[in-house]
Amino acid sequence: MKPITWTPHPVLSVPTREQAMAMGADKLRQFYSMREERIRMEKTDPLRYGYSPAVWAQVDALRAQGIKEILILGGNRASKSRYAAREVVQALRGGEGRRVWAFQTSAPNSVEMQQPLVWDYLPPEWKNLKKGRVTNISYAQKTGFAENTFVCPNKSQCFFRNYMQDISTIEGGEVDMIWADELVPENWLQTMRYRLVTRDGWLLVTFTPIEGYNATVKKYLGAAKTVESVPADLLDGEQVPRVQIATGEFIGGQAGIVYFHTADNPFGGYAQLRATLAKAGRNQILCRAYGVPTRAIANRFPKFSEKVHVIPADHLPKDGTRYLVIDPCGGRNWFMTWLLVDVRGRRFIYREWPNPKTYIDGVGFPGAWAEPDGKKLDGRPGPAQQNFGFGIRRYLEEIRKLEKDESLFERMMDSRYGNSRTVGRESPVTLIEECEDEGMVFRPTPGDDIDEGVDLINTALDYDPEKPISISNEPGLYVVEDCENTIFALREWTGKDGKHGACKDPIDNLRYALLADVQDVSGEILTLRGGGSY
């Protein structure tokens, strides 16, 4: 008998020598041919003959229960993207004229990570169809699908998009399924949900939390309850989540969360990963082997909670000492923050400028200061950063207008910019001096130690989440709900985008205020540092 060369396969086993001898030459040859054909079919037509890990059925079961929004969190090579690609093709084949969107962080990542998988799962009979009035499927490994889309013979169409595009590109569309991979910004997710309503579609989000998780994933996890857990062999049998159900502002009010473990995928190289993680810490094992997020993506304010730290405007104390902090910058608008310190020493951010809800004469509603971004961790500049063309007098007019019914104790300005000298009318002057010439006094902010300022913010935000909020257990910092830019910054700012981080300015103002140790002095008779009486 001619020697047989068995193709390696992690699931389809090879007979032992004893089993082969018992089968006899003819049956062994037949078994060999069937096995090799199955492996060939698995490669050429994975949609029909590919291996499906048992965990895939967990997602299918949630869908069968009517859940139309599902987050898959996966360890390294846990097969989450392959499952998603299969479901994209299944959705396209599910009826005439179906529409599916697939999102990635950028266009190159889409070509590299998403599009090859979708191409792989397309039925073989579709891959060589000639271009016609309807059918248009053109794929190249280097460039992906032509024009980032393809049309199937049944008139169904798939579109590949990315979070670097303007969000307006997805407004108004109607789709049957959306696959949002990796760092999908929260505002994109909200828009996606509306695009699925008319077609009763479903949303699949996939994410590998190697660097931690973003605000989007936090929304799911913060509202989730574990309904099934399994023992983790790399953690001495510790129970880790397998399936969770989250309730909240999801499609139909519910979302499913399924954890894909690396061991679930026999093609994922689990033995090698296991050896690599032999001396790793618990958090790294949870993340890389089980897809369990252990921290937010370098979020600098982990205790910040919108449920705890954000308050309605009518909860702002009436009495206290008021301050204004300004972060001016050339090329974009000034960002201003007003704080009130009450008799108990609590700090309240009660106003910011510009603000999406505050109308500005000659400008209108300015929009957000910073917006979520699929690539930049600190977001991208929003429309409110686009220069209004205001000079010093106009900025001071805005301040006086907003403070019309208030008395302030002190106004501060970023010392780096405020004390920089520019050529004035007769001699070099600073911005602070120019403001004083216009009748408004600012003192420069204290030193610019970022880490010290961040520590002070975290100290002010701190409380024990395991105990009820009370006088003995409450934060020292609150934000009025209208201050949307500041809330966004406290939630999203990582500092990883450096001095050019889009949401850095609200954080800078808060740092300056706490470094200046703003206090309540309302019990004293004082004169405003900068003019006016308190």
C-alpha cells in the first residue's frame, strides 16, 4: 500500500496505527479520501462546510430569543471575527435586496481585517460570476472589494465603512444587519440603532479588549448581569463569564454579551497562548485568553460616574463662592469653566463656554467641543473648536453676559498662554494685561503639573461605591448636566493624544482650579480679585 500523507487538522483526527491496521487497506483509503475531501471543502466553502465552534451557538441562541443587539468580547484568535463574517454573508443570502454594513476603525483596517473574511465566506459559485446589471462582486487581496462594496445575485448589497468617515455618511440608511468591529464610538452606535429599526435588523459588535475597553463597551458592561459562567483552566477553575444580558438603551431594551475564549477555537493556537501566559498576571490572562475586559482604555478618571457625579441644574447650591477658569489658545476658541464651591468644600462645575446648548450671537449653537473618534482615544475636535473670529473684547462681552446676575470671587487664566507676550499697541503685552486694560482682571493659573492635577481630580471624584451616598461618603466634585463637554472629557480623556488631545481643555481648566485650591469664602466680606464686590 502506498504511504498516506495526512493533512494536519485540529479537529478531524487521524487513525492510530492499531486503528488503521484494523480498518484494512480499502477502508483506510476510503476514510483518508473522505477526510481529505472534507478538509478541502472546509477551505473552499467555509460557509457550508467550515468548522463552527460550539460558542457560536450561544450567539445564535440569543438571537433566537429575540435579542437584536449582541456584543462579542473575545480573547486572542477566539473566532469572533470569523463568526461575524459568516453572519454578514448569511444575512445577504437571507432574502432579496438585503443590505448589510460592516465597520472598522479605518479603511486600511477594513481591507486587512474584515474584507478578506467576508470574501472567504462568500459561496464559491458567487466568486466568479460575471459583472451584470445586478451582480457586481470584485475582490483583490491588496485593495479589498472594489469601491468598498459588492452586490450579490439576489440584489443584496454589503458596504464597508469606517469610523474615520463623517458620521453623516450613515444618516438616513436602512439596513438588515450591522457588524461594528473594535473601537466603535458611542455616537456611531446610537445612529446605527436607528438605521436598523425599519427593517427589524440586528446589530453585532465585536471587540478584543487587549488595551482595555472604551466608553461603548462600558455602556454594555455597566448594565450587564451574568447568566452563564464557566471555569477558567488558566485560573485554577475560577468562574469567568460566558453569557451576560444587559438592559438599557439598546435595541428592544436588551443586549446580549457573549465571551469567546481562545480555547473555543481549535485553529487559534491555544497551546501556544497557554505557554505564553504561564507566568502572566490574572488580568492579562482574563483579557487575552477569555476576552474579559479588566480596565478602561487608560481612562484617567475611573471613578467618574454620570449617575453619581452629574446633577440637574436645580441641585446646584444657591450659596457659595464662584470662580471662572479660562484656557485660551491661538487658532481655536477659548474654553471657559465656571465653578461654585459650597460651604462644605464641594466643587460644582455649573457652566462651560462654548456649550452645545448655549446660543451665541453671530454663531448659533456651536455644537460639541470634542466628538468620539474611532482612532484617536481623546476624540476629535468638534465644531465648537472652529475659530469664531472673536477678539478679546468679544470674549469679555460673552463673559459679562453670562455672569450678569452673579458675583465672582476670582477669575483665572492659563498662565502659559496668558503670560505670553505679544506685540501690543506700543510695547509687548500679555493677554492677561490686555484683558485688564479692557476692565477684567485675571490671575495666572498655578504650575502645570499634569499628574498632580489629575490626582487632585481623582481625589475630588472619589467615594466608596459599595456604600450609599451620604455626607460621610460623597464625592467632592459634581458637574451640572448641561456641561456636556466637561462630562464627555471626564468620561473619555486618556491623555494619550498629548497636548493636542481634542477633549483636553475642559480637563485643563479643572486641573487649574484644583491646583489653585479654590475654596468657599462666602462667609467673609471680600472684594473680587479682578473687580466687583462679592
